[in-house]
Amino acid sequence: MDQFYINLLFVGASFALYFGIAIWARAGSTKEFYVAGGGVHPVANGMATAADWMSAASFISMAGLIAAGGYANSTFLMGWTGGYVLLAMLLAPYLRKFGKFTVPDFIGDRFYSKPARLVAVACLIVASVTYVIGQMAGAGIAFSRFLEVDKDTGLVIASVVVFFYAVLGGMKGITYTQVAQYCVLIVAYTIPAIFISLELTGNPLPPLGLFSDHTASGMPLLAKLDQVVQDLGFAAYTADVPNKLNMVLFTLTLMIGTAGLPHVIIRFFTVPKVADARWSAGWALIFIALLYLTAPAVASMARLNLINTVYPNGVDAQPIQYEDRPEWMKTWEETQLIKFEDKNNDGRIQFYNDKADMSDKGWAGNELTYNRDILVLANPEIAQLPGWVIGLIAAGGLAAALSTAAGLLLAISSAVSHDLIKNSINPNISEKGELMAARASMTVAIVVATYLGMNPPGFAAQVVALAFGIAAASIFPVLMMGIFSKRINNKGAIAGMLAGLVTTLVYIFMYKGWFFIPGTANLPDNVDNWILGISPLSFGAIGAIINFTVAFVVSNATEEPPVEIQELVESVRYPKGAGAAVDH
């Protein structure tokens, strides 16, 4: 069977499954729409949480980032994993016990302030919208390759699928769809990895294969990879990171940013009691670990396979002729995500770091460029695996993008309908009216996300980092202080959120070319211009420190919170009983 039809079969079957679940799990009340009725089993919720957590960034981009940067980019792996642990241990059980539907719900009630709720809504919407652009873009890349359509058409198809099961089913439909999506994405990720690990190392377990010997050379796999990338002028794959401060801050930004992203936090509101929230967290960690332990091996093996494709006889021999390039390269060239430019007109593909001195080879510059996001999707083709494996990874990549997109869109929808309309604009709205508002706001959010995916703003390459920075600097600190400090009042919370958000946005914008400083040009984005050597992508951690500091200073300079609020904070931390999500 032609590969296109195999892809269509796998993707179509997965979509049919999602549609069937959406019809079966249609939400009939606001409680079902926001928190799936509050009756999801911990194992199912753990699986859904894992799917929500492991976005297109985890499935598609993370291995590509590690493959391109080696050890230096392991910060993504450490930050995202650590962020989940932070969320599961420090936030999720207490937020579940507080018994509200959304993050702004918690902030508004804990800090007894409508302005605090509105600031939280603004932070949530900005962070979630920027993050969802990346998910839609990931879906567009997967569609453009596997269904042989252009990226914009792929985005529209993805939007229609998400619209159907998210708007119809709400959290109830999304939860059980995400359980199915987790099964699809984890099988799609691990099966190709097992094949490739066997091929390169003889070990069927990719995490162990990473530290095994390379079959063809007899060298340890990582030592072999270090050798070939250095021979091509790149830094060693396992090279140390010189700027340790920046690495620590970036890892911390990813940790507290992910712990503050609301689309995963609301997953813990869907279980019956606090103990179930803890069990959900444990199960989700197991399900997440299956992919995150495999990702470094996938990254390393993909980088080595790519180099071996261009230099089949070793990097000391001539690269392949362009006309002899493999079929997978021709296919991906059609998507414009991999490009070749014959700079010296010799008909061969020179692939190396042209910033290094390679004059002894007589090359005229690197001729092969590729989008690193394609490595996971192209891995089965590079390794010449069966067509059904390629179809499987197509379904998995789409499942990863769509599952997180749905969770983010629900977080945006609930913030608008429940926190903005129900609790701020029209408290007397009926449940039916609120449900209609929730579906309408999600529809608008899908349209906006699709438009931004087709017409990304100038900062599209950093939107995910911006989302983490916003969440780290604005949402995470106020949640921590709301749970663990009785002294933080409404004035401190609002001042802290605004201070963290504004300083982080200004710092990121002025280096990324999106912010004009009067009388000056935008500052060059390099370590020589960064304040204390801190990258704009690492500044979320500094923004969080500013948030904490301002909140404590302002709160201690003003009146204490009311006694009933202090008692409420004490009751949330006291390990007795379990709150139930309520309408109000």
C-alpha cells in the first residue's frame, strides 16, 4: 500500500476514535464541561494529564532540540520533568482541596479581590494563547508531511478536529479523548525508538541503548556521536555548558513555568477527592517517564542517523550525491522543512558547521538546512522502518499536538466564561447560559489560535519560551503564596503579579526584536548584551523572584488579610477532608 494511504488510515482511525469519544462523553452541565463532573478515576486522569503535559513540544520538538544542542539542551528535559514534580507535590493537592474550577477562581477567592481575579485571567489568557500557537504549528507540520497538504490546510483540519471534541465534550470529552491520545502517542514514540535502538546498538531498550556500544564501530554510542559531530566542525554532543548560571535559571524558568501553566493544573480538579489528586500525580509521572526517558536516546540516534545518511561511508569520505539522496529527504523537501543549496556546484551535499575552519576539504559552505522539529517525525523514514511505523508516528505527533491544544483551549474558555463572565460581569447568568458562553469562548479561541498559527507574530520561534516566562513570573508565585502564606493580601498579590509580568515581558521583548526602546535600537540578543549574562529565555525565574519580593513587601506594608481568609488558607493546608468543585 502507498505510504500516503497508510498514513491516512492511521490518522483517520485515530480521529474516528476521538470523534466517537466526544459523542459518548458530551458535557451536559458546567461541572462536566469544566471538570468532567469531578468523577474521573486517578489512573485515567493520570493518563490524560500525561497527554495534556506532553505536547507537540515534548513529542516533536524536545528530541529535535536535544539532537541539535546535545547536553546543553538537556535543560528542556530537566525543566519540564522537574516542573511536573513541582506541580504534583506543591500545588495540585492543595488546589484540589480548595475546591474551585479554575486557577483565577482560586486567586480571586483566596485574595478576596475581583481585580486579582481579572489580572490572573489576563496572565492565563496571554500564556495559554502563546503556548497554543506552538501546538497548532506542530499539527500543521505533521499534517503538511503525512497527509501531503500545505501547512495552512493542516491547521484548519486540526482546528476542526479539536473544535468537534473540545467544544462538544468540554473537559469530560477532552479527558477521555486524551486517554486515547496518550495511548496513541506513547506507542508511536516508543516503537520506532525500539527499532532504531536495536539497529544502532542491538539493545531493544532505548534508554539503555543510549549508553551501549555502537554496533557498526564498536565505540560507545555517545563517543561515536561526539567523534562525528566534531569531525564536521560542531561542538561535542556531550560538551559541558560554560554559563552555568544561565543554565540553572533557564531550567528553573521551565520548572516553575510549567508548574504555573493552568491547562495541567485544572486536570487535578477532575477527580473525586484530594487523595485521588495525589494518585493522579503519581500515575501521570509514570506515564510521562515512559516518553521522557526515551527522548534523549531518540535525539542522539536521530542525529547520528542523519549524519550517516549524508556520509554513508563515514565523515572522512565524500558526502552523497544530491541525485542519490534517499526518498525520505525528497519527501521532506516538498514541505520546505529541509533544503539543499549546491554552493560549489559539485552535486554533493556538504553538511557541516560552516562557522568552523573546514578549508582543507575545499567546501564552500554548509549546503543542507533542516527544521529540527522534523527529526522525530522523519526518524522512522531515515532508519528505513516499515510504512506502518511511519503511519503510527504521524498519528502520534498529531495526538500530542491536539491533546495539549485542547487542554489550553479549555483553560482559556473556562477563564472567559467562568471567571470573567460568571464571576465578574454577569453573576446571575444561568447554568445553560454559562455553558453556551463556555462553548462560544472556546470557539473564538480556536479561531484565534488557528489564525495565529497561519500568521504567526514575529516572535513565533520563542512563543513557547514566552509562555513559560509569563507563567513563571506571574501565575506560579501567586499560587505558592496563596497556599503557603497567610500574610499575603490582595494588594501584595496584584502588585506581585503585575511586577513579575511586566519586567519579564520588557526583558524578553527588548532582546527579541519585538520592543522598541525610545532613542535606541533593540539590543543584540547575545551574551555580551544580556544583564549579568542572563538570557531572555531564562528571565522568567528572575521575574518570579521579583513577584515574590514585591508581594511580600507590599503585603507587609499594608493590612493583614481578613481572619476568615487566614483560616481558609490554614484549612487548605490542613490534611483533613476534601473539597468539592462548586458553582458560584
